[in-house]
Amino acid sequence: MKLAILGSGMIVQEFLPLTKDLPEIQVKALLGTKRSQAKTEKLQADYAIEASYTDLDECLQSTAFDTVYVAVPNHLHYAFAKKALEAGKHVICEKPFTLTSAELLELEKIALAKNLVLVEAITNQYLANYQGIKEASQQIGQLKIIECNYSQYSSRYDAFKAGTILPAFNPKMGGGALMDINIYNIHLVVGLLGKPQRVQYYANIERSIDTSGLLILDYGEIKVVCIGAKDSEATIRSTIQGTEGSVVINGPTNVLDNYSLERRSGEGQTFDHKNHPHRMYDEFKLFNQVIENHDMTFVEQQLEHSKLVMEIVEAALADAGIVLG
């Protein structure tokens, strides 16, 4: 994969050190803003990236890369991904894919018409521990309750309370607890159970954005609570409960550091199947293979998953009266 990275923020700075362990991925270009040009050029130098840009159209004219990784703020995902697809590039897009289902459907239409790969970079779907969690959840009888709690006091929350609205809490930029951290919980649950029968979102709303909230997903005999908070914190843990035991996921649902299978009999065992310590390794390893093999069946399957997640997000935001964008 010959890759251009659109963005130079925290997620890009997390991803770039991993590239040394993914020699099959060659980072050819980096796009930043004029305001962040010094930072972009430093990253370019630190990681020996051939070119850096501050203009998206100029960047996309390059033939040095075939794939772009869209890692800009949430509200820009749709526009940047659309331009990249129209320029004939495969697209890996950070979560949340888009702010609306309509935007995602339009991107899908363009990608499939052009026979281009379009996938969402959502780490938990590709981690080896997630496959283990899926298997373990089949060993605890009839599932009854799932609780996912990803609550982490945001370093930006104090500024928000003081009146400084940064992107993480800006409704116009796709901010909020649901879009930022609870969405990982949604992806995990949808990967396990598919489409729920009913969606409800009980949110704590300040200045028109959810700073925390409880998302209820009703699957009939299985009830799910997804908790996401940026205004408070607790032990970050998820539990899948069945009639014969439980699966406990230790740590956030975007990392899946390890999990325990606990039997009702009292027996228990902890597992960790990680292929690499970096949470983004498995997804980019697989994305490279998908692009090399032009595996459009995989693309269509993953787009169905992403569209379902977006439908849940839209229903939740509507239920809470939150308007993004």
C-alpha cells in the first residue's frame, strides 16, 4: 500500500510510529493545515515521508500513492473521503465514518461505482482479542445482559465548562461522548449481535452536546447498555453476561487489552491473543491485504456493519435531541 495520510493530529501521531512494523505500507505523503505546517513538516522529517501538503486538491493530484487515510476532525471525514474517492484513491476513514447515514451511503455509492476500497478504521473489529471474545461469548449460555463502560474524563472538559468549545465538544464538528468514545462500544456490540430492535439514548447535555450518556440497545432477550462519558470517569470495563457465565473485557473497547471467561461454577481464565502491542496493527495489516487483493466482498461486508452503526448513532442522537453539523 502506498499511503497518503490526511491529517496531522493525535491519531496520526499515534499511527506513524507503527509504520516501522508495517514495511508493506509506504507512507508517501502527509497533509496538514497551514496553521499546523511546522508540525506537519516535522512529522514528515521524523518519518522520512516524501512529501507534505497543506492543500487537499494538490495532494490528491499526486500519483505517488493509491490509498488515503482520512484522519482529520470528524466533520471533515465525508468531504475529504469524497474528494479522495473522486480522485481514484482507495479510502481508509477514521471513526466515525461520517456524521449522517446519507453521507455514508453517498460515499459507498461512489466507491462501488469506481471499484475502490472504502473502509472504516475501527480498531476493535480487527483485534485478535475480539475474535476470542466472540468465541467466548458462545460458551456462557444464553446471553442476557451486555454492559460496556468507556468513561474517561476529558482533558478538554474543564476548558469546555469555562466556555472554550474545542472540537471534542463542538456539535458543529461532530463532537460529543457518543461520537468520540461510546461509538467503540456500539461497534463492539453490533459486531456481536447485529441490529437492535430499539434504540434509546439518555444523555447529559451541556451547550447542545452530550458530555456523557447511556445508550440502551434492546435485542429482545438481550439487553445492552453502552456508557460513554467525557465528563466523569470510572473503571473502563465491559461485561457480557450469560446464563452459564460471563466474559469480562478489561480496558477500553478500542483496545481490548485482555478478557476473562468466568464460569458460573466459579472457574475463570484470562486470555490475551494480541498479535502486536499497538491497537492499530491488525486493522492496517488487513487493510493492506484487502487493497492488494482488491477484496470488494470484504469491503461490502464491512460497509454493511458501518452503515448499521451509523443508523444506531442517528437514532440515538435523535432520541436525545442532539443535532450535529
